[in-house]
Amino acid sequence: MLIPILILDIALVAWSLHLMQQAFDSREFSLMLAGTLVALAAAAMMVVYFLVHNCLAYFAHIPS
């Protein structure tokens, strides 16, 4: 499950860098904001994945 999430995360980061490059070239603040938000979404997706994975691993080892 980690591999598809990593591929999606890398694609989001690449898109974010593309947006930021366009923003720098055309001096657009809105594109820079969009690139920053996409990068934050990619980081948040990885944080949530690891938190949920650790939480589920913890619950799987609790004796009933």
C-alpha cells in the first residue's frame, strides 16, 4: 500500500514544483500559493499515512 501512496506523493511534489516555477516565471502570487498548498497536501498525506499505520499496528497487537 505504501508504493502507490509514494508514487502519488512524488507526483504531487512534482506538480507543486511545476506550479511554483510557473509562478516565478510569470510573477503570479496565486500560482505560488497553489504550489505551496499542493506541497502541504503531499506532506500531510504522508503524515496521515504513517499515523494511521502506527495506530492500526498498535491496535492489532492488543490482546483481547
